[in-house]
Amino acid sequence: MCLQTDGYVVYMNMERMHLENITTLYCMAHARRKFEAIKDMPEAARILKCMTVRTPLRRTSSMMAPK
């Protein structure tokens, strides 16, 4: 089972509990905002660039999903 979260501290505590059969997934939009806040740092700028390259792929794959 997967649990997608936005980084809310309660969910991070659940991850620390090492609950069996639960994989934690994070929201890319929330992650992107964290990196945009520090985009002047070279590593953050590189990560943002990678996220930007992946976004069109994500949009395309969601459009191909069965209805």
C-alpha cells in the first residue's frame, strides 16, 4: 500500500514508525515549492531543472490514462 502525502509532520511521524507494507510517496508540487524557495543554491537549481524536464512527461502520461 502507498500513502502519498504533502510533507505534513503527522505523515512524517508515520514514516518513522516503519509501518509494514506502507510505502510513503511525496507530492512533487510541494517538493518543487521547497526547492523554489532556495533556487539560488546551485544544487536546488539543478534539481528544479530536472523537475521541469519531467513535468511534460507527467502531463502526457496522465492524458493517456484510461477513462
